[in-house]
Amino acid sequence: METREVMQVKELNKRASGQAFEVILSPSSPEPKFPLSPMKKRETSMDEIKRKLDAAEERRKSMEADMLKHFAEKREHTKEVIQKAMEENCNFSKMTQEKLNHKMEVNKENLVAIKAASLEKFKKLDLKLEEAKKNKGTMKEAKN
């Protein structure tokens, strides 16, 4: 194809507001840029059809295997997540139970200590009361 840079300028409109021009760079080529007749299809043989069908079947099986593999991986991941959640829940339950038992034990020890302190206080009060009764009894005898 030969390229010529011939430029033609045609004046289209001339008005007071401006002018319009048409610029033609090169003349249109006489030969078309695409073939006029459609491409001729070659005949496909039975062997070629069978080969294409086999290739398509192989692609389908490969895609199916990939999907199954993906689903298996997803299922395995889900199992791992569930297992981890169960372990964390179990560990949390154990830790909470241990903390509760420890608090109960501390409270029990505190209660025992408070009871012992109260008993000791009451014993001292009983001793003072006994001493006061003896002193009162000795004072009455001394007055008599």
C-alpha cells in the first residue's frame, strides 16, 4: 500500500463568526482493507473432533478436581478453626474454674480466720467477765 501525503483544503462555510474547513490528507485507496469473501473453513475430521472432545473432557475433569481440592481445603480449614475454638473454650473454662476455686478457698480461709479471731475475742471477754464476777463476789464478802 502506497502512502502519499497529499493535503487538500476545502472551504465549507464562511460566516462572520468564523470559517469551517475540511482537510483531506490523502485520497481514499481503491483496494478494500478487508477481504470481501469469508474465510474458507477447512473440513474437520473425526479424529480432530474426537481429540477436541477428549481435550475438553480432560479440562472439565481437571477443573472438577481443582474444585474438589479447594472444597476439601476449605472443609479442613473449617475443622481446624472449630477445633481451635473448642480448645480455647475448654482452656477458658478450666482457667475460670481454677480462679473460682482459688477465690472460694481464700474466702473460706478468711472466714475461718475471722471465726477464730471472734472466738479468741469472746474468750477474752468471758475471762474478763469471770474476773469481774469474782471481784464483785470478793467485794461483797469484804463489805459484809
